[in-house]
Amino acid sequence: MMTAQPGGRAASIPLMGHEVEPTMFELSVPGRSAAQLRTTAIPTRSLESMVPAEHLNPEPLVTADLAERDLVGHVTRLSHRQFSVDLGAYPLGSCTMKYNPKFCDSVAADPGLVSVHPGASAPMVQGWLELLVTLEERLCAITGMAAATLQPAAGAAGELTGLLLMRAYHDANGEQRRRVIIPDSAHGTNPASVTLGGYEVTTVPSNERGLVDLDALRAALGPDVAGIMLTNPNTVGLFEEQIVEIAEAVHDVGGLLYYDGANLNAILGVVRPGDMGFDIVHMNLHKTFATPHGGGGPGAGPVAVSARLARFLPGPRATRVDGRFEWVTPEASIGRMHGWHGNAMVLARALAYIEVHGAPGLERVAQHAVLNANWLRRRLADTLPAAYDRPCMHECVLTATSVKSAHGVRGLDIAKSLLDEGFHSPTVYFPLIVDEALMFEPTETESPQTLEVLAAAVESIVARAATDPESLHLAPTHTPVSRVDEARAARHLIATEDDAQR
């Protein structure tokens, strides 16, 4: 049974642009409905007869009663308060927020794909299984791996999967290793995943060039090291030039190399992680292969492995068997990492992206991403110098230390001011090893004209720091919501509507 909670502001429907948007409960009026279902004379079983009593909620579910017109207006107004890759440049460093081709969306929306129930038996869904097998083959070809699982739902799930595979491999060899090495510039999810996987974190520093300090790495290695987690290019946007030596050092103590695929967009078709010596590779399909992401999902984080780890992959996996496709669980599988078979529509979009580009097109993706980032780095060299003065890969890490020391304007102020200029902010204060970091990743989808306007906006903001720093401290001022206190929001979380009212 469902009932509606009456709202006190239902008669006050806001116009777009007002500072405060009412919640659906505040717009609710008892008895209104967004849908009306035709009743029939056919008797139906009661809810109580179909669901055991212990699984029934003793209290009625509180819902909002809205007419369809009011509901659509509410959602549309909220959408106008958001920035997206379809509206403009989204140079969020390390996240590869690039335009999602609508062709791929239309392919994934094909009725032959969307109307299939995930519980259908293999003989009934041969097309879907072939799609999944083809995607796995393409991802293995791109990364230089032997086999893959498509189950993990985005990057952090891929990280945990990779660490569980690492553990399964060492356990099968009778080895109880306890440490995983992580560079000090790593993504924040890396140490969290290591801990969740049951390992201890050992951090190694970066050298003066922004790369892994090889001597420090060798000193940290030992027989209790399960492996190392890193990405290449790294999180400072630089290619690890000693990756072969790093791989040899880790392998010499029996450890494995895990590749964080957040930056895979920079090397597509140019070099493969498997050729660098990596054993486990996770990929963010929602980043590299341009499927929608953000807001907690959907995403996809397949994990590909070398041949010696294939028997530990999560199952079941879509597999070719005598010219047909079947679900097969590897002999020493670590078990499921996702209900059913992963975020299937994201997987379909990613395969469409790969197929429409082909190998030459994917290589051009990487080349243009690197070209755009280096153009921006050079253009802004006299405004916001690069943290490491050398060619970058797909993203450039700039620093606002000089602006802060001269005018008291922080990197955060510059990023917030870009919102008033019509651009999404870059990533700020990451990686942590760079003071007042501003990480720009323009991706390959932004045109030279867009980059020119973006660079001019940054130059204008920095110039204003000398004459009107207070305006930058207050920015943004032209957005639907002005500057918020992110730290306070995180520390004093209001989790429910009832909490907000109290």
C-alpha cells in the first residue's frame, strides 16, 4: 500500500532560475497521479498472499503525489541546474569526461537488446552473448591481455576485483603476501581498495620529475609484496618512462602489476599495458569509451588479465563453445562481482564506440587527447605554469601557487570562477603532491576553438586576481546555486527529508 505525504508548497510552482527548488514532497498534493492504469474485472491475488508477512513493511510507503506535468517540470528544472558534456567543455582532470556519441546510444537502445531479460537462458540470447564475447576480445586486444570479466560496475569495483584476483593467485601458490605498493600520486580509491581487499598499503614517493622513484620502490619491495597498483600515464599526466624496470623489479619478488585504467584514453592504439608488463588491467568504459557516467552511475569497469590469472576470473563469463555461446564459470573463479552480467547497456555502448572507430580511430583518439592537453599546457605556461615543465599526456597539471602568493587567490577560486565563464571546473588539489593543483583534461572531443576560449577565460580570471580578487573569492555568482561549502556539507550530512525538516 502506498500513501502520499501532503506538501505545504504545492500551489507555489517555481520558475526556472529561482535559488531554491522545492522537493517532490513539497509539490505533492494528495490524490494526484502521473499515471492512470485501466482496471479490469479479472481477480488478482492480494499482496499479502504473494509475499510472506515477515517481508512486508508494517508502515505504508510514503510517496509524493504529482501530476505528470508537475513531475516533468520538476525534473526538467533540476536538469537545467546541472552542467554536462552535452552543454560544454568538461575538463575534469583524471575523469575523462568526454562527449558521448549519440550513435552509440541509439545502438544500445535497439529493442533487440533492451527487451531481453537477463535471466534468459543462453540459447535464447545468443546475440547478447556474442556481443559480450566480442567486447571482451576487443578489450583484450587493446590492453594486451588474455581474458577479461565484464562484471565490475565501474572503476572502484574493478579495483577490488583486481585485488581479489591478485589474492586468489597468491593463495593458489601457497603464498600469504600482505602488502600492496601504491605511488604517492595515486587515485584515492587505490588505497581504499587495497584495504578492502585485505592488504596493507605501502606508499612510494615520486621523484623530482613526477614519476615513481625507482630506488625507493626497490627498497620497499620484498617477498611479502603482493603487487603494485599504478597507472601509466600516471596521475600527474606523465608517462612512466621506467615502466619496464618497475615491472621487472616487482616481478623479481613474485609480485603482480595492476593497471588502474583511469588514464587509458591517452594510450589507445599506441601502447598496451600488457606490453609494459602489467598482469591485471581495469578499464573505465564510461571514460575511455565514451558512455554516460556521473552521479553514481551507470558505469562499467571490466578487468582483463594475463593468461596465468584467467582461471580466477569472476563467473559466469560469456564464452564460445563449439560455434555457440555459453555461460562458463572459470575453474578457480573468485565468484560473482555483480548481479547478473554487469551494466549491460554500458557494455553495448562501449562496443559500439570501439567498432565505429576501429583501431586507427582509437589511435587518433589518444593522439588528439594528448595534443589538446599539451596545447593547453603551453598556452597557459605564463599564466598557470605546469607542475612539471615537460610534455604531458592526456591531461596537464598546472599550479596556482604564484597567483595565491601574489594575490591570495587560490586554485579553488579560479576553478569556481570558470563556472561563471560557462566551463565546468577542472579537478582541484589533485594529485596531492602538487600544491594548488589544477588538473585539466580537455580530451580529444574539444575543438581548437573551444580550447582557445577556455584558455582565454583562464587568462582573464588570473588577470582579475590582481585587480579584483574579492570577486573570485565569491565566484560563482551567475549560476543557479552560488558557492557552496563542500567541507561543511560532507561533515554535516543531511541524509533524509525528515532530517532536513528537523
